Amino acid sequence: MTLLAGRATRPRPGPGDGTLRRVGPHARRFLTRRKAVLARLGAWSVAESAQTFLIGYGVAQAVDRGFLAGDTAEGLGWLTVAAVAVLLGAPVIKGVFAQLAGLTEPLRDSLVRRAVDQSMTGALARPGGRDRAAVSRLTNQVEIVRDSFAGLVLTLRSFVFTAAGALAGLFSLDPALLVVVGPPLAGGLALFLLTLRPMAGAQRRALTADEALGDHAARTREELRDITACGTEPETARRGERLVADAAATSRALARWAAVRTLALGVAGHLPVLLLLVSVPWLRAEGVTTGALLGAFTYLAQALLPALHTLMTAIGAAGTRLLVVLDRFLAAEPSSAPQATSPPAPAVGAGPGPKPPPGPPPALALRAVTLSYGARAEPVLDALDLRVEDGEHLAVVGPSGIGKSTLTRLVAGTLAPSDGTVEVAGTPVTGRGPAELSALRVLLPQQAYVFTGTVRDNLTYLRPEASTVQVGAAVRALGADRLLARLGGLDAQLRPDDLSQGERQLIVLVRAHLSPAPLLLLDEATCHLDAAAEARAEKALARRPGTLLVVAHRMSSALRADRILVLDGVGAACGTHAELLDRSPLYRDLVGHWGETHG
């Protein structure tokens, strides 16, 4: 039976110089191969710069040399020059977009090839593994890069050449205009540039949180039946809530940096207009003409401010997305083949021969395992050490709520310890995926999970290839013959509502007996059986190859075990029944209470 185990997501470092170092060489190689396309794009952009210059300059000359000078014809002529410059923008934009395709389409094609290569290489390096992010890289992230790159090229190019034309126009009209307009424009741009790195970091964290939430949703959907069977809905829900909270936190961080960028846009985009209005008396005193002032307002309103707003929007959104997603493409690249490690050479002066190989690992090993549900909460388990050998039968006893079920969940890998390690057959279970965990252990909770289907499907759920002979042997071993006959045989349809709680537990116990997993964990999984049926089931499971750990519902269950682990909330004692009677007051009390109750 597979269980959904939380998989920790390692936060990637925030983008900065390291990201630029990774992306930079690839970007330079890509652009170097397309010098001709860049040259043609630059030529069209120079034409756009000239167009910007003529619009504001034409307005200024129409006022000063035409209408204010009493020469209407010259004024109309200069306005015609400005209008023609506006109309020429259409073929300029057409030429720009024609050259842009020579950059964006090769980029998309190369990213698609890279995404496919990464996925195939990863599949060869990790047979049986899944790269759930591969589809996102191949579709959504490739399109994000393509669209973001196109928008970034357009806006950067437009701002640079539009600003060049507008600033040249302002200087040609009167250098004093630059004294008023330049400082707020530069200050707003500087404030905006300061937000790039933290905004990119927030964007990366948002992508990571989104992928983690999507991965959790996909894994939950795939393992929904097992989550229900093993009673891990609360843990799964809590992990989902944490991931949703992480996604919300990253969204709030993005919103905060967006507010800073709005401030930068206000400083660079609107303050120059306000300062120009306030400075009109001073500028007039300095000899700035009325036409030059109108030309300056034209440059600001029609060229600089729209270009600046587009630049900040594009870099703030498309630019950070482009940098982050490209870096993820590079970071996702797996090695071309699994790395083999050679055994180390013997040290000089070492002993005459190699040490004998160590013995097989224990079936279960807990080393200094601590679990608490909060930084200041008392630990449920505190520095617990436990070793259970292969083939051993261990019972866990203690008062209700003392941590017995918590222990089984730690061993099963559905709950991560606050400290220490948990190993099954020498393999750490914390952070393992469902497929890996299902090969190591089976956890049977108190609420037995039976699904609608045939009786055979329910019994062979953990071992679909089991033969009819093997299934029959397990049924007889667990004493489920009469139940199977009542249900109509292995191929009869089974409805969970037709079974009592004890019958459900018996079905699940047969399922566990058939499982190939070397470790069985029974968390009061026989509580709805009578004492005789419970004894028969536990003895059958103990005879099965492997190790059995039982959270005892009755003390008679503990008496059947090879060793008993007693949890008392302060420490733990482990030993045989006779040993614990001698040195554990709590165990003596539990045995005495059970004896009084059961005669």
C-alpha cells in the first residue's frame, strides 16, 4: 500500500549575479549568432528615434517660427512634418516586428529541444522516476520565455531609441529643459532598477511555490485511495495548507515590490511633467521659448512617458519572468549519465587486508528520534533509539495518546521527525516517495480501507500478480474462509457497506499478508476482531517472512510478541514480557489492569 509522504522542497537561491552568470553566456552565444538580425533591427530602431525627434521638434518650430511669428503657412508646414513623422511609425513598427521573429522563433525552438533533451536524459538517468515539471517546461515555460523575450526586446529597443530621440530633441530646443526633466527621470529609473533583483527573487519563489503546490495536488490525486486507506488525510491536508500559505506569501511579496515599482513610475513618469509646469516662469526667464516648452511637453507626453511606462512594466514582469524561467531551464539540466563512484584506494599504511563486510541492516532503526508539534511544545517522542531485527515481532504499548500511532507514522514515512533518523532495512524513509515507501513497509490503520470492486482486487491490492493459490493460502492463514464463502468467492463484487468493521479489517489483514513489503505496521488494525480472530491473525502475520510491529489493542497482543516497547510520555522501555515486569512500573500496571479486567 502506498502512502502520500511529504516531500521537502529545497528553496533555490535567489536570482542575482549567479543567475546572470549562468544565463549570460548562453544569451551572448545566442545573440552573437544573429548579428545580421540585430543590425537590421537596429536600423529600424534608428528610424524610430528620428521619428520621435521630428514630432516634438516640429511642434516647437510650428509655434515659434510659424504661428507666434505670424507665418501660418510655415506653422502648418512644420505641423505637417510632425504628422508625417507620426504616419511613418507604421512601416517602422512593421519592420521591427519582421526582424523580431528572427530572434524569438529560434529561441523557442532551442528551448523546446533543450526541454526534451532534459526530460529524456533524466528518464535514462533515473529509470522509473517522474519529472512532473517536464510538461510545464515544454509548454507553459517555453511560451513564457518566448513572449517575455519578445516583449523585452521590443520595449528595451523602443525605450532606448525613443529616449535618445526625445533627449536629443529637448537638448536642441534648449539645454535648460534637461536640467528640469533629467533628475526625476534618472531618479525614478534608478529606484526601478534597484527593485530588479528582489523582484526576481520573489518571482522565483512564486514559481517554486506554484510548482510545489501543483506537484502536491498531482500526487494527492494519484494517491487518494491510499491516503483514505491509511488515514493520512489530516497530514495531507496540512501539507496542502502549508503550500497554499507559501503561495499566498510569495504573491504578497510580489505585490509589495509591485507597489515600489509603481512609486518609481510615478517619480520617473509624472514628476517631470509637474516640475516642468512649476518651472515655466524660471524657464521663460532663462529665455526658453513658448514653442520649446510645448515641444518639451510633447516629448514627455507622447514619447518619453509612454516608453518609460512600457519599459517598467515589461522589465518588472516579463524581464524577471524571463530571467527566472531561463535559469530554471539551466538548473533543471540533468547530468548526461548516472555517475558511478569508484571505491576509494586503500590508504598508505593501512592494515594488511580489507575489513570484513558489515552484517545486514536491521529491519527498523530509529536513532535519536524526536517529534514535537511546535517549537515550544513538549515532544511526543524524545530522542528515541530503537532497533528491530529482521523477522522480529515487536508490540508497542502505552496509555492512550502517548504517541504509539505517531511512532507508526514516523516509521511509515508519513510523518517527518523533528530530529533524528528513521531507517527501514537500512533506507531512510523521511522524504521518500510513495513508490519507494510501498516497497519497504505496509501500514494498516484502525480504519480499514476496502473499495468497491471484486474480492480479488481488494485482497491483491498490494500484490496484483498474486496467484489464486497464494491468495487462498493467505485467506486460510488469516481464517477468512467463511467470509470469502459468504461474499461469493474471489471474483464476486464487493461493496464496502455490506461489510462490518471487523470484516473490513480481516480483508485488509489478508491483503497485508500477501504484500511483498518486509515490514508490516499494525496500528490497532485488529481492534474490531474478537480475541481469537486477533490472535490467529497476528500469529499468521508473525509467521510471514519479514518483521511485524503491532500497536497493541489488547495486552494479550503484547504477550505474543518477541519484545515489547513501552511508551510512557517521558521515556521508553523495551524488552521481553518478563524483563519489563521486572523493570517497568507502567508495564506492570498495564498488565495488572488487563488481568483484572479480563479475569
